[in-house]
Amino acid sequence: MSSTHRLTVAQARRIALRAQLLGARRPVDLVHTVEDLTFLAVDPTSAIAPATDLIAWSRLGSSYWPGAVDDAIADGMLFQMRGTVRSMGDLPLYLEQMARWPQNETLRGWLRENESFERDILRLIEAEGPVLAKDVPDTAVTPYRWGAEGWSSRRSVAEMLEALNMQGKLAMVGRKGRQRLWDLAERAYPRVDPVPLEEARRERVDRRLAAEGIARSRVPSRSGDGDGWWTDLPGDPVEVEGVDGEWRVDPELLERADDDFEPRTALLSPFDALIADRKRLLDLFDYEYVLEMYKPKAQRRWGYFALPILHEERFIGKLDARADRRAGVLNVFDVHQDLPFDGLLMDTVHAEVERLAAWLSLGEVRYARSDE
């Protein structure tokens, strides 16, 4: 049994930031970046930019252009699976899971009742090629039930397309505007052998820890990484100074815990993997964050789509901003400071905001507060 290592909070932070490719030495290749992170989160909210684009830009910088993730999907280098974009090289790790999906009996029953609906969609796409959801006739025998309003036949097409994607029968192959294009998976995915499910789960869990660097020993499951709701992580057991609980750390990153690490300033997506585990974020970085776009305006502290601001090895605030593409302006409503900024730190944050605007091809940054 491995002995328990002891880490300072500073060491733990460096491990997490190194794992998430947030040092001064940026990665240079999109596909390799996705492989190292294991996935990019998908969310279409574009108050500033869609999640996949913003997450990729925060790592790759100006070498990444908006929409490059969708281009890589269209070129067969990446694939999208509900809520995530992953490297096509990882497809064998998910094929067995796709073949067994879904485990939820209610959804399984709905799919059984709508086998004719599935056949209609697959025949349409086989004959006509990639289609948008709006061009798929709704022939559901039983409408899909969702949300508080109950039955909604309009949702049935979207849910069936998502289900067929999760089963490995359909693939997203690009976009037309903001709408996804769907094609038969057999025409989009390479012919590869699946990795057996248990072996695939072990590899995915190992890679998850490598991408997070350090995490609680027991974490919520995601994308079938483990059985049930929780996943026990491998790795070396560690204690973090001043932080309760059992932790696991990636062995390779543990060996580099005291290596030189050159940090930088970064603006992160609210859907960034470094932000996703709010308790871990509070424990390791002493940083509180909530995405407030679902809250009534009067209840928001930091703004509709505030971006976490990382400076060196600390989170220092939130950027409340929104892109006005028609006017060519990045509107900055506030820079919330978790600790007081001196002039140099404010200049550093402003420079990163300017880089964000330039990446979005917005010609002006407009601050609502004159003191900034």
C-alpha cells in the first residue's frame, strides 16, 4: 500500500494548474490539448464565446481561432458526445459504453416505444446526408416528456438525435450557423475495435486524474467512468496541508511537485474543468464561484456570465463582461476583486481582457466603471 504523501497548498495548486495546461508555456496543438484535458465541456451560451472555444483559447491563446473545435469535428479529429468534445483517438474507450447505453429504464422504454421513429431518422440521413434537427420530421409514437410543462413533441426530435449519438449511431459532423449537423456514425467515425468496458473505465479514470492532477479520493462519476454515482480514483494518496479529507494525486505530477512552474494570468470559462468541482476549488484555491446566469438579476453578485480570473497560482476575481458583436465591443461591466488590486495587477488583468477582445475580433473594450 502506498504511503501517504504530504503536500502544501502551494504544491497542490501547482499540480492542478500544470495538469490543466495553465502555465506560461502554452500548448500548441488543439487535438493534443483535448487529449491532455480528456474533454472540452460543451455549452452554447455565447455571452462571450461558446464554452469549447473559450476553454481552448484559455490554453492555446491567439493561435486558436473561434470555431476551430467545430472545424476539427468536421475534419474527424474530434468527436462530440453529449456535453463533451473529445479526441477521436479516444473513441475506442467509449464504444462499449455506447453499445450499452442507456441504463435508465425510463429512457430505454421511450426508445423501445419509438423504434419506428429511430428508423425514420436513420433512413432520412442515409438518403440525404447530414441534416439539421429542424429538418427532421417528428414521427415519434410517444412524445418525449421533459421539464415541468410535461409532454412536448417538439423536444422529441432533439432527444432522439442525442440518444442516437450516445448509442454511437449518429455523429455530429459540423454546424450550420449555431445548429448541429448530424450524420450516420459509420460515415463519420473510423472503424476501430472497442476497448473492453472495464479496461476502458480504468483507463478513463487514470486519465481523469492525470487531467485534474489532484482530486478527492472519491468523486462524482462522469461519462460512465465508474459504477453508480461515485468513482474511486487511483493514484498516490496525499494529505494537503490545512485541508481536510483524503486526496489522490497523479504519480507523474507528484514527482514534479517541486519543479519550477512559471504561472500566468488567464480568463476561464465558467464551464472550465478547473472550475467544475466547486468544493475542490474552495479547498485548494480558497475561491468561491457560482455561475449566476440562471439567477434573477437582482440576486447576482458577479454578473450573468462572469469569468473567473486566474493570476499566477491564485484566483483573484471575476470579470463581468459581454461581447456585443454587432457593435464590435467587449463590454466590461465590472472587474470584481476578491482581494484589492494594485495598479500593476489591474494593468495585467486589463491586458488579458484586451487579448480576449482581440481574439473575438472586437475592436474596443468598453468599461462601465470610469475608475477602471
